[in-house]
Amino acid sequence: MELSGRLRSGMIEASKPKVWIVVGITIVGVVILAEASRRSRRRLREGSKPIENFGAFVERFELACFPQPPPPAARQPLADLNFAVSDNFEVEGYVSGFGNPDWRKTHEAARRTAVAVTMLLKQGATCVGRTVMDELAFGLTGENLHYGTPVNAEYPSVVPGGSCSGAAVAVASELVDVALGTDTVGGVRIPASFCGILGFRPSHGVVSTIGILPNCQSLDAIGWLARDPSVLHRVGNVLLQASPMGLKQSRQFIFADDCFQLLRVPKQKTMHVISSAIGTLSGYQTPRHINLGQYIASNVPSLKEFYEPSTKMQQGACALKALATVMVLLQRCEFKTKHEDWIKKVKPRISLDISARVLAAVNSTHANIKSVYSVRTELRAALNSLLKDGGVLVIPTTDFPLKRKSKQRMSVEFEDRLHTLLSIAGMSGCCQAIIPLGRHDSYPISVSFIAAHGADKFLLNTVLDMYSSIQEQVSMASNSVSAPDTNGDMDASELLKEKGNAAYKGRQWNKAVTFYSEAIKLNDTNATYYCNRAAAYLELGCFQQAEADCNQAILLDKKNVKAYLRRGTAREMLLFYKEAIQDFRHALALEPQNKAGLAAERRLQKFMK
């Protein structure tokens, strides 16, 4: 009472500084508490998430694991793990939101829990909540109009990826050990890649999808995300009980070179990392390289119906683009069959990007649906044949993610690149593992391993066996790779080519061949590298090698004038005059005023008389 009276009358004396300090602290404390309360009320009004949760969760709850067996029985294999599930998993007593409040309002609480969730609970894991996802599992970026966009923990300037954005963020930010999500056209694979964590999409149909809200049943698969390869493996051993172990004596990696051409990342940070890791391990065969698009074009005849008319793309590129088109058609068809009535009846509030996809699905026709299913069947057979006996296909997982809150909308080109890469496992139903490889230009990068349908445990064993070696090579690549030029456009193979050009100009022919050969090892789909090495071989008098290189260059680029000229020169030196003059004339057809071609044609005409 005495202190309050002095405050009212202004009678606190300046000679008592301790009293002033106490009063000051009290006032500041009241102001801070008031401001904290105000901000808390505002967050509740706006529906925002506390920053410590990174916006990952729609709702938090706890489903306790099943009781541990009494000793001496072993502890349950997932006893120390907690996990989250995406908003399309049914949990008894809770309403699944499917990423959209209108869905939640128009559906009742689930009477059962999804089979996959129950399997984890039975093995000792604890479920701690439901995570944000793209509406109706139809997005690619992870942005949600209603619940906000989860914050990408490791790469906060970019989107987390969808549809299972919250699941990936919860794992990446260490809120949970593992998260379950669904992957239709990339729902688990995209956020795993964008958030820099491990992900696994199992073979289609191997893990039960009972108790999930479907987007497209022919493509839907339950996948999981983790930071640790041993956790990814442990969860796989629980969920993949029906899958054979697939113990194989050896493994052979097959690099899809044409798919890596879609990336803006130096191959020294992707393909070279995996190749180097393979070299440090036993039981791995020498890697192979393939043009996957050409392989698919040759082995999936039903796909030709979906090629774009009058396109200038090579056959392999046409096949990959057509495969992505077929995947989207299949998704639209089955989504329409399952959800058209609800969409038309409820007319839900949906974000712009998602509503465009939903409308395209609802308005789609099914004229060529039989051909769509034929493509799926033929592709699975083709990839199973390619990957039999321990084969593992290596492809990029995604392109660079988009910037967060960017005014620029997702381009058609970006979406096409994503769908192209994601359709390979999606349409074939093969299993796919996502491996983070660090970053490039502040963006996350990853590769994917794909194994034959049913070889899920074999693939998880491979990831577990290789992961530490891969991360060692990632560290070495990050330390050794510096941008060869100021704008970072030139990758490692281009740098080697330039070194080869310098050696060629210095008349160091053998050295030039070495540099060009190293460039070809990193990128064997560039016609220029072969053509330049052919020029060095010509100087060394190695005419057969020069002819072989030109053959490859022309196979890659049928309009490569220099390749025709150099092959003509090699054939002339080998005394194959008829074939040589045909090459020179082909070069002149492409470039009529080429002086070297004109001179060679005149010279050879004398021999032909």
C-alpha cells in the first residue's frame, strides 16, 4: 500500500535507485506479457502455426503404440520412433481433411485407422499428429490456401514441395523421426527432394492403401520420409512384410543419361558422386549408361499413340514427354470417377493452381483410357526386364524447387520436367528411393534409385549399404567443385572440353584426347565432345578411332557438319573414297558454301574417275 501510494503521488525519491529498477522491470514485464497475449490471439484468429512447428501440422494428437511384449521377448522394432501422417490418412475418431476444410466439414470421423498407421503402432512407434498437404493431393509445391505453406527447414527460401509438404517439413525439422504420406505423381518424392531428406515410394500395391483417401488408385502408393537411412530401412521392414527380401549377390547401376540432361546441375555433383561411391564398395558391377527415352520408345509400343504430332524432338524425348502425358491422363480419369459428384455438389473453395487441375480432371474424357492402361502394363514389363538381376536405375528426382512466395507462377516447362521424371516409377509401379546429395547454388539436389517392381527390400538394402559412401563423395564434390566460370553455367564436362580445346590448339594431341575422354565419361550424350576427340585422333593418325567418334557424334546430332567432314577425312585416309565423298556431300547439303567440303569433294572426284 505504501509503494502504490507513492506511485500515485509521485513521491518516489531519486535517492532510491533499487526501487526504480523494480518498478521498471514490473512495467516492462506487463508490456511484454500483453504483447505476447495479443500476438497469440492474432495467431489463433489467423490460423497461423507456432514457428517452432514450422507450420507442418494440421492438428496434434497422440496415438500410443501397442504395449511392449514382456521380457524376455525382444523390444518392438520401432519402439523409439515417433511419426506423423498426412491429412488423407484415416484415424479412428478423427476427420481426415484431405488438405481442404470443406472436405472436413462434409465428412464424418473415421471408424477405422489406416492399415499402414496401425502397422507402425503395433511395432512400437507413436503417432503424434496429422500434417499439412496440398488440397486433395493434387499439388506439386506444398502451398495450401487454407492452412498455410509449411516452412522448408533447411531451405526456407524455397517451397517444401507437395503434396505431402507438412510430412517432409516435420521430418526435416526433426519434429518427428518418420512421416507417412501418399505418392500419386510425386507426393512423397517431390518434398523429399525439395527438403533434402530421404524418401521411399514402394512398388505399387505392395503396401496396403486401405484407410487413405484416394486421388488415383492406379498410381497411389503409401510412402515414407526420414532423415536417417536406418530409420527408412526399419520402417520398410515393417510395411513391406509381403515383399520378398530380394537378396542379390551383386548390383549394377544404370544411369539414365538423357534424364540428367534435364538438370542444371554439374554431373560431378550427381552422376559422378554415385559412380565414385560405387567404386569404393564391393559387390557392385561397373555402371552402365542408357538413353532411357529411346529404350522406352522401343519397348512400349502403346505410347506412340500419345506422341505430340509434328514435333522436332528426338524419339527418346518424345517418349518421355508422352509418358508424362499418359500419367496425367490416368490421374484425371480416376480422380473424376471417384470425386466428381462431391466436387459438383459441394463446390469447395480451392486455390487457383489446384482448382485448375481439379477442373481439368472433372472435364476430362476417357476416349483412350484402354491405351493408357496398356502403357502402364508395357512400361512395367520393360523396366522389370531392364532391371532384372540386381539392376538399379539412377535418375534425377526433380528440378530445382520454386522460390517461396514468388509472384511467378509455376511454368508449363517446370511442370513438364517434374512429370517427366516422376512418371517413370509412377507409371511402371516400380519402387523408388530418394537420396539427398547436398546443394548446388543454394538449392537442394538429389538423385533417385529405381528397382524392379517387388524389389523394395533389395532397394532399401542398397540405400543402407551405400548411404555413408555417397555422403562422403558428396562432401568431396562440394569441396572440390568450384564454378568454372562467373555465371555457373559451365559444368565439369564443359570445363574438361575447354581444357581439351586448349591442348588441341597447343598441338598436344594426346593430352586433348585424354581431356575429351574424361568429358565423355561425365556426359556421353554431347556430340561435340566426340567430334572434338575425332579431330585430335585425325592429327594422331588414328583414323579408325576418328571414324568411330564421328559415327557417335552423328548419331547424337544428325546436323553436325564438322562430324561429317571429319568422318569423310578419316574414310579418305582409310581409302574408302566412295563413303568419304558421301560424307562431304552430306556436309555440303547442310552447309553449301563450306570451303573444306567443296575442296574435299573436288579432290575426291579425281580419284573416282
